[in-house]
Amino acid sequence: MKTLTVEEVTVREDLAAKLTEIRRHLHRYPELSFQEYQTAAYIASCLEEWGIPYTRMGETGIVVDLVGEKGEGPHIGIRADIDALPIAEMTGLPYASAHPGVMHACGHDGHTAILLGTAFQLHRLKSQWAGRVRCIFQPGEEADGAAQRMIEQGVLENPRVEGMLALHLWPHLPHGTIGVRYGAVTAACDEFVITVAGKGGHSARPHQGVDAIAIGAQVIQALSLLVAKESNPVDPVVVHVGKIEGGSAPNVIADRVVLEGTVRTVSAQTREKVKKRLTRLTESIAESFGGSARVEYITGHPPVINDEGMTWLLEKRAVELLGPEKVHLLKEPSMGADDFGAFAEAVPSTYFRLGVGQPGQTVYDLHHPQFQFDDSILSVGVNVLVWTVLGKLKKGVETEC
């Protein structure tokens, strides 16, 4: 069987121009989680233009199944998230968001364009490979449970997907490079709501009341010690209180305070330990000061844990494609979260970073109102995904022969 070369799978100029057009259209018309109706319609129109069949999943999800013409082989999935954020854009770009207060500030417009380009390339080359590739355009990544919802709806079945890939644009790596990591690459993201109950009264007579604000302050201090003194320093944990509500007047003892925050962990054992310890610690502190506390702990996205075999394949193929100098092994996980972790729990997966940082330019982080990137990265993303997937599919064909 003829082996495809890098030159044969590399994005051509006409496709590169089309990907830029697609990405800028998506950027101009962003939509929030589970409201991606125009986005889904536009994705569908691109696929129809190219003669690529697709199916709908839910209201705004789209799934493309590509079947190689060389026979049976592995079944690989690729995920791109398609939703935007409730952020007012400040880039000043000519294709800046036309929807006030909504922006593609996390690069999902780029992810979507890259997956469309990947589908185009694999469809164009389908006579040269065996097996199946499922392209999943996933809504609602910025909301809770979107990936898990698609899994429950059967997106990994009929036939069963055997491995998954996903990428994320990353302003902290140089443009055109990729970041690879074995093991944990992003953290689990859980939330908590602590309601502290005290006893109201006049501030001139503090002994007659139970100050919920004072109890809340003690809880916040204790949670910082939970990280500093009770957690393994080489097993990262973040516990952050980001919202406080309580009190009605300067001279009134507050009878109720609500604390809301987030917990980030990368191991299942630590995740469960922090949940239990946070709850017990909060309740005991409130009780010791004469009040009470109720803890609502909301389990969110699981961590993204990269599979060793899939990650080795990605690293090997990326080095072949880009050269070793452009493939970085990431030393530590990000404490950010991505619901791709649900896919990684279900099947062997790898999730990598695609660098968009430009030397000499200000680096705006993800979720910043001035986040932007050079569209030439789209072709790099397509090339890496296609070359990696073909490496897996080629291996399957060789096994069959």
C-alpha cells in the first residue's frame, strides 16, 4: 500500500484561505453555550459545500463520520468545542464580534475551523486510508456536562470509538509549536457554595449575636491552610473563594453569609479528599463559633488524563511533521479545566496545546477580551491532526495485512 507523504497531506493555499474565512466568520458571530444555532448551521453549510455527510446530535452538536476506502481499521475521534464566552471583545479586529457581550475569547473559533479543515483533508484522502474517523463538533464546553451529555447520547458508539484527540490554542507557547504532556494535562473543576448561618443582632452588643461574616472569614483562612498544610506539594490543588454575599448594614451583625468558590485537582484521590475535608472543616468551624454551615459541593469536569499510547503517537508524528524543536514536553499540568476529560475517561485520549504566542507581542491569555491569534496557525493544527490520525490508521492497516 502506498504511504502518504507529508507533502500530500499538508494544507494547500486554497484550503488555508478558506479556513481563515471560516474562522473569521465564526469569530464575528459567536454564540454562548447551547445557543450555537447559527454556528451549527454554518458548520453544516461548509460540510455540505464539500460534499461531506454529517448528522445532528442534540440541538447544536454535529458529528461527521469519515470512512476510509482501504478497508477495516481503527476508529478514531476528534473533538472541537464550538461555543463562545460572555465577554465584551476589545481586540479592535475588523472581524470582531457583532454580538455585544459575547466573544470567542478561548479560541473555539479556531478549534472549529481546524476540525473542519481536518474533515476536509481526511475526506479528500479517504481512498488512501482504512478505518473510521469521527469528527465531533461539541457545543457547551464552557458549560457543565456538555461532553458527558454527548457521550450519554451515544457519540462514542456505533461503532465504538477507540481513541480520541483534541487540541487547544495556547498563548504561552510560540506560534506553530505544540505542547505535549503525558498524564494529567488539565485539572478537575468542582465548585462549592457554603451557606453560613449565625444570629443577627446589633453590632454594639456582639455578645448577643453570632457573626456569620466573622465565621466566613475564618472558613476562608482555613481553606487556604487546607491547601498549604494538608495537601501534598507535588500534587497540585487550588481552593479559591471568588464570591461573598452577606450583611445588610455596617452596624448590624450578619445572620447569613454565602461563600462561593472553586476547587481544582488533578488526581481522583486528592479530589475526593479535598471534598470531604472542605465539608468537615467548614461545618466544624461554624459550629465552634456558635453557628452552622451547609456545604453544597458541585462535581464538575473531570481532569484530562492523557493516555500514554495515544500521546506517544502524537509526539512521534508531530516530531516527524514539525521537527523536534517545535514539539515541547509540558512539565506541569494546567489548573484550568476542559470537559474533554469526560472523553478521556471513556476512551484512550490525548489533548495537546497548539502555540499561538508571537515574539515581541503582548500575550493575552485565554478568556481575555483582547485574546487573538494569527490565522496561519489553523493550517498547522490541521496538519498535526491529520498526520497523527493517519499514523494510527496506517498502523491499523499494516496489522490487517
